Amino acid sequence: HGERTSQHDNLLGRTRAVLPSWLAIYYDEPIEIERGEGRYVWTDDGTRYLDFFGGILTTMTAHALPEVTKAVADQAGKIIHSSTLYLNRPMVELAEQIAAVSAIPDAKVFLTTSGTEANDAALLLASSLRRSNQILALRNSYHGRSFSTIAITGNRSWSPTSLSPFQTYYVHGGQRYRSPFAGLSDGEFIAACVADLRDVLDQSGGDVAALIAEPIQGVGGFTHGPDGLLGALAEVLREHGILIIADEVQTGWGRTGEHFWGWQAHGFTPDIVTFAKGVGNGLSMGGVIARAEVMDSLGANSISTFGGSPLTSAGALANLRYLLDHDLQANAARHGPVLIEGLRALGSPIVGDVRGKGLMIGVELVRPGTGTPGDPAPELAAAVLEATKRRGLLVGKGGLHGNVLRIAPPMTLTADEATEGLTALIAAIREVDGGLAAGAPTTDEEITA
Ligand code: PMP
């Protein structure tokens, strides 16, 4: 064990020495994940963790899903190559499958290697089609870390620079708990956001290329407005011919349970959709979906060297087929509400808000007794993160203030695993809130999912 520990410490030291200081790493004592299976991962010292974050939602179906492993191995045995210049069967089959489930009429698909690259391409499409570098984004948004996507990211804690290739305007609607429109009914909230959008458009002169929006904000702390909000904004935007980009990097593929795409809760159809993360089940895969007329408007002769490579396309296709064949959207709809209700029923004084849909759940931690919204408590979120780790559970953290726990297990989650994770999470929150929780179950057996 001593040798293991020193090897582990050595890896942390080497990480700090050779990788940028600004790359975030979880936990006071970071863990090295060596292996995964189903909803579990194992670290280098053999400790097992139930994975309720799936590498920021990249593990969409399961760790080591045999279908994906086989597809990748078979393809690797044939050729590992770049994506384009020659006909590429896995890329075409994946694009056909994505177009078929896209719910976008006359859809075409451009494959990339990440969400950042997908959003870059979407911004390029919209700004060149509309001949404008003006972009509308939601406050508290996150769209990537390239120069152009940082420029449209509203969550400034992720932006090292204010320099920007875009003129960006931020509008309300991405969150409710800390919104100036908090406390309003759904209808009033939507009306307030529409009025805000009209005001911003007046100030911009209306020469805007596109609105980009996450149906549920991921990095922002799994925040969202009411259903129908984006559709109401879209109605105004259509008056000006402004395009709408739905960033489905975290919300796509049925994760929200009730719909296959996050935008479908809003009563409109976006012009452009971007995706990444879960589609590859851990492989680097992302992309853009748009109507042919929008996609083909670019007068380019271009490639993405690696986007849609045979290896990652074969793996993503197997992953997507598994997800569809096993109706994992229904599984997300089955277990998500139980987790949400279990966390709400806890009544902890440090839990200010529990929100989300399906298997995408945010728990906002606040200082007890500080009202609504409570003061953000990043130190309590950090303490709960450590306490969940001690109980063999991995969850994520996020939000502008770093005070939101993010829960997004692989979508093959079982009822037993949901119970196991909820039990560990509740115990961790109770440990940190000092047992002040009112109405909390007294034994683990009472907590079922
Ligand atoms: N959009 C959203 C909504 C995201 O959550 C992320 C990643 N957190 C990105 C874009 C960027 O994706 P990537 O990290 O793959 O570049």
C-alpha cells in the first residue's frame, strides 16, 4: 500500500508540474480512476465509487459498455484514421442515425471532437449566414473555452479575458433561484424575460446573428427557466430573422427524461443544435445539426481532421444504438424524479434549491438562515463533495459560486443504485448540516429510490 501511495502522490506532483495550474482537479486528495464498469469506477488503490457524475455527463450509457468496447476494438483492428477526404462509412452511419433522431427537418450533421468545437462551428454558421457578429446568450451560460465560445459564456468565472470576436448581449432566463425575476409564476417569469429580450434587441439595433441557449445550464449549476421560455423568446427572435442555437451538450439524448432534446420542452424548433459529451460515451465526439439550407450556406471547402473519425464514430454509433434500443430516456424519467423528491424531502437548512429534470439534478447549497435565495456556500459544497467521496460516491460541483452539487449518473442507472447514491448523498449532506435537517429519514432503509 505504501508503494501505491507514493506512486499516487508522485502522479499528483507530476500533474502539477507539467499541466497548467488552472486545470481544476476535484478533492483535497485527488483520485486516479483506473477502471470502470456499469455505473461504478475503481481507483488505482482498488476503491470502488458509484459514479453520479460520469465524467461531466460523458458516460451516457455505462462504463465499459461491451457494445461500445467491441465497436471501438473492431474499428481499431481495421484502421485508425482521420475523418474526411475519403468516404467514411462509420461517420456516415453515425450522421444518419443522429439526423434520424434530431427532430430537425431536413437535418444535416457536421461532426467535431468536442462541444467547444461544435459551438465554434455553430457560431460560424450563424454569423456568416446573418452577416453579423452580434450574439445573444443567456446569463450564467457556458459554451466552451475557445476564444469564441468564452466570448459567449455568461458565467465570468470561466473567462480569463474580456476580449471577444463577438459583440455579445446577455439576456435573462437561464436561472430562477438567483434571478431578479425569482418568485414570479411561470407565465410572469416568461413575460419578464421576453420584455428583457425586447429591450436588449432595441439596444442592439436588431442586427443580431443568433441566440445560443442551454435548455438546462450545465456548468452554471443545472439551472433552467420554465418550460416554454425558449419558445417565447424564439417568437420574438423570428420577427427579426435571428437564428436560435440550442446547446444540447449536456441535455441531449434523453437525459432530461421527458424529452429526447432539452429544447423540446419549449414549444419551438431551433435552427442549429450542438452536441458532444455523452454521445461518445467518453470518446471525443461532438457535432452540429442544422437544416440543410443553414448547414450548406457556408461557402467553405473544409474538413475537421478528427471530427467523425472512424474510431470515435463507430463507438458513438454503438452507444447511440444501445441508448435507443434500451429506451434509456424512459429510465431517466423513471429514476430522476425519485432522486429529486428524495433530496427535496430532506429539508436540509443548507439546501436552498433542488432542481433539474430526469438524470440531471442540481442541489444548491446555502448558508443556513440567510433567506431566499440563501447566501452561496461554496465551502459547504466542498465539504459535501469530500463527504460523498468518503461514502464511495462521485458527484459533480458547479454554479457561478461553486456551491451547486451536480448529479448526472449514467443513464442505465438501476433502482438499487439510485437508492445507494441517494442514501450516500443524504448522509453526506446531513454530516455537513450537523444533523439540523428537519423531517429527515432516521435510517438509511427509509430512503428508497
Ligand atoms: N457546451 C456546454 C453546455 C458544456 O457543458 C460544455 C462543457 N462543459 C461545452 C459546451 C464545451 O464542451 P467541451 O468541453 O467538450 O469543449
